[in-house]
Amino acid sequence: MVYILGGWQSDFAANWHRQGMDIADAFTQCVQSGLEATRLDASEVDTGHVGNFTAELFAGQGLLGGFFGLVDPAFDGLPSARHEAACASGSVAILAATAEIEAGRYDLACVVGIEQMRNVPGKTAAQHLGSAAWTGHEFGDAEFVWPRAFSDLAAEYDRRHGLNPAHLRRIAEINFANAKRNPNAQTRGYSFSLESFTDDDAANPVVEGRIRKMDCGQVTDGSAVVFLASPARAAAYAAKRGIPIESLARIAGWGHRSAPISYARKIADSEGQPYVFPQVRRTVVDARARAGIVDIAQIDAIETHDCFTSSEYMEIDHLGITAPGESWRAIEDGRIEMGGALPVNPSGGLIGLGHPVGATGVRMLLDGYKQVTETAGDYQVDGARRVQTLNIGGSTTTSASFIVERADLGMAA
């Protein structure tokens, strides 16, 4: 079992280039702020992991694990590694850190997720991000690769089950509204008109196919860090601070699956099956099984990967919130809204909060921690004790999910 001692998230509205920061500066800010937030000393950390997708393309920088040594002299000699799985890079970094802790190699890990994306023109950013598709083999006729891919997903749902575009617009509206509550959200200050969440071509222009402007996750500079601990280290941490270990959060379960990189191959392979992306469903189920969860009613909130409204629409049924093909029901009855039976993306998600690709998985885990420790502030879900995350990379080529729960839940079981 791995405990979460806390962490920190940057302001996703920041533009590091305009502020005179490079990716190393942002890394240092993130780790130092995380140490302060958790009242840890750098000398206490045993291992470091970094989730990042495309620093070589956006910043001309690789070997990000070496940044730990710039943060504090105590990190000189720290074992470190960087992990890449497109938009799921942060979650894969967490998986690596938890594996080391569970193997008994180390007791305290620092996991950083980071991405700089706003230092290049928008079309250049889109080209860089397109490297998570099968380069030279798919979406070659698209101006924007990922809006095109997730437009195709919307079309696939329409073909299999029928799809009302108004439901996609409502997903966007909910996530932007949630982001208004989050002081770190990139879009917290955005203003919208009545037409913003419609098919009005002026207020909500088409980007690719069925995907319009408000359907898209943000291009974001951002970082997040979490500190993960073994049970013994977590007990010592709690005792030193005079708090019960039961008040901490822990990772109760995880899921991690991969599928062929080709979008077309995934769709062909799932023809006639209940789920469009079976490996996403297996990831969700694996995480719950490892956590001993037998009913979705045992989950209080979800942080999921709304890189586009169509991805969240897919994830609603893959998470089991509805039966396959019936995601629209959860949108219409309000159960995924704040105050609903199962709030989805109370943080604002990738659409409202922002999507610094390598940081997203770490940020999701941190938001799970905040919810179950009742430190989420204005976007706190009342009574949240267990949260599931779902983070995908590419066209669901990588899927990762965690169950985060207040530690006293597992002890009671």
C-alpha cells in the first residue's frame, strides 16, 4: 500500500515564457513548493520520478531527472528517471514510483509532472502533440491531429449508438463551470456568452469535424508534484506532525493497460463489443478490483481525461457511470455535475483547469488527495472519501487509473 503525503500544483493560467521562466525554473518552483506544502526536507526523499511527454520538442530539453540536482544540494545523488506515455506520462511516473515503494527499494518518492507548451505558436504545438499518434500512418490529412481523432470518436459513437452534439456541448459547459471554483484553473477568468456552448460558428467555431473550440482541452504550461510513501514512512510522517495516519490518503488500487497505437486498429478490434475501447474499460475495472470496489456507488468523485468532450463522453460509459452507449443519460440527469450523485472533474478537468500533458496524471492524483482529505476548497465534493482517476495517452494507446481513498476506509475494511 502506498500513501500520499500531499503535493502542490502550479497556476495553470501561467505562461512561463512570458514570465521569463524556462522548464528548469518551473521544475524547481514545483518541487520546492511541494516540499514546503508537505513540510518535508529534500534530504528525506529517496527517489525521484518525472512524467513528461515532449520537452525535447517544446523546450529542446531531455534528461529531466537531472533537474532534481538543481533544486536542492540534498538531491545530488538521488536516483531519478523520466517517464513518457503521451498524456498519461504523469500516471506512468506514479506507477513507477509506487512499484519501487512496494518492492521495498525506497520509502519516500517525489513524483513531478511537467510540461511547457505555450512557448510556440498554436499550430506548432499541435504538430508536437501529434507525435503521440502513429506518425506517417494516420490523420495525415488533418490540420489538427487530436481534434480530428476525437471527432472521429464522436462519429463512431454516433454510428454505434447515436450521438446528440448538445450532450458534448453540455460536458464542456459543466467543466468550464467547475473551473470557476478552482484557483489554479487556466480558464477561471474566461467569459462566455449564451452561444458559447452551442453550434454557433462565430461563438464556438469548428476546429476539426465534430469538434468545436469549446470541446477542446487547453494548451497549458503547468506542473504538479506528489510525495508518495510506504506505510512505515507514512506512519512516521504522521507521528512527527501529531496527526493520525488514518487522516492521510492512500492509493488503494491501480490499472494500467495499452492498446495498438493505431486508432483505426482499435476501432476495428472493438467492433461488435460493448465498449469502443476495451482496454480503457479493463483499466477501470482493474483499478477497482485491486481496491476491493464492487460497486461504482463506492466512489464519490472522478477525475477523468476530457482532452475533448468526446473523450469524456466515452469515459462516462467506460467508467460504468452508465451502460455502454448511454453516456447521455448521466449528462441529462445531472449526476456528473457538482452536487450530483457522482461529480466528474470537480477540478474543471483538462477543458476547464488545463492540460499540461506530462503533468495531468500527477495533477489528477493530487486532486484525488485533496478531495479525500477535504482540502479542495471551493471545488470540494461534500463527503468525498474515495476518488477514481482515469488518464489516457494518445487515442487510448495507454490508459491508467488510480483509486485514491482516505486511509481510514481501508483500515475499517
